[in-house]
Amino acid sequence: MKCLFAAIVVLLIVSLLRRSFAIKCPARFDRQGHCHVFGLTVPRGHTVAVPNPCVSVTCNHNGHMLVKGCINFAGNMEVHPGSPDEARVLPYPRCCPRCGPAPRFR
């Protein structure tokens, strides 16, 4: 009986977590093929670069969406120490300096 209760609790938690993540960043397509994400409308076949979040959104002809962003970006408007102040308002990829330097791989 305890195992059944534990399994139900785990399934309930997983279900709630999946819903909470889906609500944070919904991406939708309308009947005209436009993509809607981050409060933006991107026409099919176009790319839009925005400063917050620091990303580039491409709405492909086949109904898929590609979102590219900076390395180490936390999703807020904080400027990394040493970054130019204008980094907070420039569209992607020029807003990337506020993310901090990219890690070096050897």
C-alpha cells in the first residue's frame, strides 16, 4: 500500500512539474503559419532578433521554431561586469556581452 501511495505521489509531482515548465515559455503556431513565443509574432520563414531574452527566433516554413541564445545567459536583464551598458537593449547577438565571457575549452 505504501508503494502504491508513493507511486501516485511521484506521478502527481511529475505531472505538476511538466505543466509548470510548459507555462513558462509557450510556443504556438497559428493557422497562417506564424510562430508566437516570448510575446513575439514571427512570420513563417522569418527570423527576429530581440534583446530580452537575448535570443534569435526563426519560424521555419515547416512549422518548426529555432531559438538561439547566448552561452551562460540567465534570462534576465542583468549586465555582466565589464559589459557595455548598451548590451541591455541590443538585439541578439549584440546583447550577448551581458552574458559574460564564453568558457574556454582546451
